[in-house]
Amino acid sequence: MEDSNNKVNTIYKEENFAGNPLKIIKLGSDVGATKNMTVYETANDIIIVDCGIGFPDSELFGVDVVIPDVTYLLDNKHKLRGLFVTHAHEDHLGAIPYVIDELNVPIYANKLVQGFIKERLKDKYQTAQVENVSFNLITPETDEITVGDFKVKAFGINHSVPSGMGFAIKTPQGTVLHIADYKIDFTPVLDKPIELGKIANYGDAGVLCLLSDCLGVTTEGFTKSERTLNETFGHFFEKAEGRQIFVTTISSNISRMYQIINAAKKYGRKVVFSGRSMEQSSRVARELGYLPFDDTEFVDEKEAENYKQDSLVYVIAGCYGQSGSGLERLSRGEHQNIQLMDDALVIFSADPNPPGVQEPVERLLHNLTVRGSEVIYSEIQDNLHVSGHGLKGDIMTVTALSKAKYYIPIGGTAAKQRAYTNMAKDLGIERERVFELLEGDVLEFRDGKAKLGERIEVKPVYIDGRFKKELSPVVVKDREQLSEEGVFVAVIPIDASGKLYPNKVEIVTRGFIYVKSSQALMDKSRKFITEKLNKLEKEKDWNSVRRKVERDLDKFLFKETGRSPLIIVHTIVI
């Protein structure tokens, strides 16, 4: 940085550009910090970085997860060369089981990420068939990997899950640094410190573009080290002598698990992992050596009832109040294997403010409290959680070290991206060098210069977790309409020859009006449907007739009531 004006040194040294242009395409969400997916494309090749799930709003009834729309990738399947995964969080890897069959692309990831993906594949297919997926190991120690027009080298970063990586991607237009969720941690629990020196070396050699996490950019300062929580759990475990203890966190937070197990061991307690996701993550982490504790330190959930409850610590899933999670069922007294004792201590050790969870978490806190538990959470106690995302100081440091020609903030809302742009301005980076990409946006590089390209149309892709299949947006919209406006069904008699009987229309409605006090509207609706059918009696195509009746009936009911129920018109043979 230049002392005189505090500007980033923007000398860009890589000037040998080939004629092969580069596109950076954002296929992930622009609404929140989830559903991460970025596409790098040249004339001949495509690589993908991350493939994560998003989490639905409460209005999306029956939708468990949202995944990126990969239509563009399927249209260009002949160019796909590899999928690179930065770290082991669901919003960066969770969509892979839903798209890998169609994409059929090799996956490049570290051992922890590979272990988590394999577990998700087993969940989806209910079999161990992971041999059809090509896994390739990449770590900061791995040599540079050549994939078509791209050369990819990993370097270490810090996050709330161990072994997170950034990627230096050499392209025909120059080097791109892709650094997803990260913070600067000089004393991590299970990792080495972030490799700032490597980022600086890339900056000195010349970086075309930096893609950087921006989630924490609106908060001043630097994120605390994960190690600052080492004493927190010991403090609470010591005070809870003779009591049942539960700690809830996100299931991929292996570093947090390590700290909990250490504290439990110190105070003579064994650890019980409760909840499918928690059991899977802990098993993978133990197999790969991230939790190097003797098997005697752990108790299977189904055996826990045979132990004195004050000799255990339960690490339980459900920190965001997820319906059906272990902690949520426990709070309702409906857990199959665990009974909540009076005066149990429940510690929430997770991000207190992710979008969309306030209502279910409040309900969970209420249920636990009225059942006699002492609940410790962020609003009443500090030092329960350390973010995996850097604050403004972390982000400014990485931005300055990269000395990039262009910048793309990722992993945050449009408001966070704008805050990143404003932060960059403080570093002397001109507004036109920062691109705030929304879902479907394309940034093109030619001769080392960047400009927005033609946007790609993307659609929401909803997944029903129960059946692990895609839900049509039409179905989701129908469910929303049902919940808000109810349903209005018109049943039209028809004989075996296909003749309709418009004068015998029957109406069934639920959640729309109270029928007994709305007889006038019911009679008026029958008359409207009858008249409409009589006008259309010469049309032979029943589907066309049905659509016209439903359309006009919707207008009629809205005019009469100001509401738009889900309208269904169908026939019944008499």
C-alpha cells in the first residue's frame, strides 16, 4: 500500500493475454449467503467452484432445500472439466448429490469435503454407490492441477470448519483468486493460520480478479480466533456438576466439536453425538483424524440412557430450530432415546443471526425453558460463538494484499456487496473495478479488461427432502396459495358419452370462506360457473374449457371477496 494516499498498489504485471476470453458466471444466490456456485468458462472449457444448497423461506411449504439451476451447465456439458469445492459446509457442497448424475464431472476436494459428500450421496441413493463419482484430492500441498484451459492451485484459509481452501486459478486472461468463506485466524484450533504470504505473493505477481467473501464487511474490526472459546465450555461444564448438559452447534463445525470433547474429557464426561447430521459429521471427522480421541470417550446415543446423565455431554443437532431435529424433538418431549431432565443445561454455540431462523429458534428456546432447562444463548452470554467469516479488517487485509485489477464480492446479499464496494473505495479502488454480480450475471474478460456480458436466465430449483426430488415451482406456488387463500373446487357431472351437466355443479371449499354464512356467494358462484359452461358448450377440448372457467372464476371470486383461492375445476362421471 502507498503511505501517501493509502491506495492499493494496482500495478498489474501479467500482460501476456491470449485471445481466449474468460467468463465468470454467478449461478448461486444473490438473496443470501448460501447456494454458492461460481462458473469459470473459456472458449473450450468450464470449471465450477462450489455447489451448495440454499435454505427456503417459511413461505415455501414442503421445500427443504433450494439448489442452483444448472441448466446452463447441462447445455454446455461437453465443456465441463471439474468441480472444485472450497470447504465442507452445506451451502458450498450440499447440492452435489442432486446434480452430479447429470453433470458427471470430476470433483476436486480435500479429504474432509470428500467424506461429507460421500455421506450425502449415500443419503440420497440409500446405497454406498459413490464409486460412480470421480473424486480427486486437492490440498494446499498438492501441485498445481491442469484442467483444460485452467491451472488450479489451492492455499490454506481459516473458517469455522477445518481445512478450508482458497484457489488461485490461472486462466488465459490472468490469475483469479477465489476465496470464499474465510477469516484471518493466527491461532486456529485444528488448522494452520491462513496463508496470507501466498496471497501476497500472488498479488505481487499479478492478480486479474479477486473473488472475496463479503458477509462480515459491515462490522468493524477483526474476527476473534476460534481458540478464544477454549475456556468457555470448561467454565459451563464446571458449574453444571450433577446436571445434564446439551451443546448444540452446526454439524460441520468440527473445531467446535474438538473443543467440546476436550472440555468434557477434562470434567470426566463422555460425549454423545445426537442427530443424523451430527453423527455423520463426527464419524467422518473421527475417521479422518480431525477428532483424535479414544473411542472410550464416546457413547452411542442409543446406549446413553444406561449412563448417569450427569456423566455425559450431548452434542446435539438443531441449533437453528430445524423441525424434526434432535433438539427440537427433545424440546417437545418426543425424542426416542433421550429424556430431558429438570434443570438441564442447554448451550447454543452457533451463529445467532443467520437469516430466516429467528422464529423457530425462539420457539425452541420457549419449549426448552418451560420444560425446566437453563438455556444459555448469545443474547444473555458472550463467548458462545466465533464467526467463521472475517470482519471488515480481515476483508480489507486480503483485498489489499491481492492487489487485484478487478474485484467481485461473493457470499453475501446485495447490501453486503455494496458495502464491500464502499470498503474498496476506502482502499483507493475505483467503483468501476468492483462488480456486484447477482444470480445469473456474467462478467467477461478480454485482453485483461472486464465488462458485464449477457445475463443467463436462471430459475428457482426446489427440493422436497422427504423424497429427495425436485419440486415444480408451480407446486410450490399452489401450496403457498392454499396456505394463504384456501381452495375452491367446482365439481361438474359428466356422463359416459362425455356430456356435461352445467346445472348440477357442486362446490367444495376449504380455508376460503365459511360456507354456512356465505350461501349467497355459493349460489352466485354456481350460477356463474353454469353460465360460463353453457357459453362454452360447443368447444370440444375439455382442457381448454377447464382453463377458461378457472381463469374467469378466479376473476369473479376476487371481485366478490378480494381473495384468490386455489381454483380447481374437474368432472365426475355419473
